[in-house]
Amino acid sequence: MRVDALGAIARDGSDIVEIIGPLTLGTLLPAQVVLPEGDAWVVLVVARKIGRVQIDFVFGSAWGSRQTSTVLVEVED
């Protein structure tokens, strides 16, 4: 999942997903390399196993006001 956000943190099930932030160069998966796309405000959420996870996303400006929104994500088979 691609989200235009400054950052994110997974809660209550952080082993279900991997969060790849805007400053991450890339992640090596068993069959491919995943790289962030877009501008500096892009966060990728990669599902790692089945389950539910609560993710707090940070939106706004890196140098100004920010907001946090919580999303419940369910990964299914």
C-alpha cells in the first residue's frame, strides 16, 4: 500500500507489515526489490503475514503543523 505521508508506525501487530519510509533506499524481498516511489512524502506498507495491524500515519509538513491518523489494516489470504 502506498500512502502520501511523512511517516508511520505500526502498533498492535507490527510483525504483520513492514513500513518502508521515505528515507529508506529499498528492501530486498525473496523474489524482488521494493523501492519507495514518488516524492519525499511517500510511505510504503508491505504485508508480511495474515492478521490485523493498527498503523498511525503522520501527515502535514515536516517543518510545520502535523496530524496523526490511525488506520486499521487487515491482511487476508
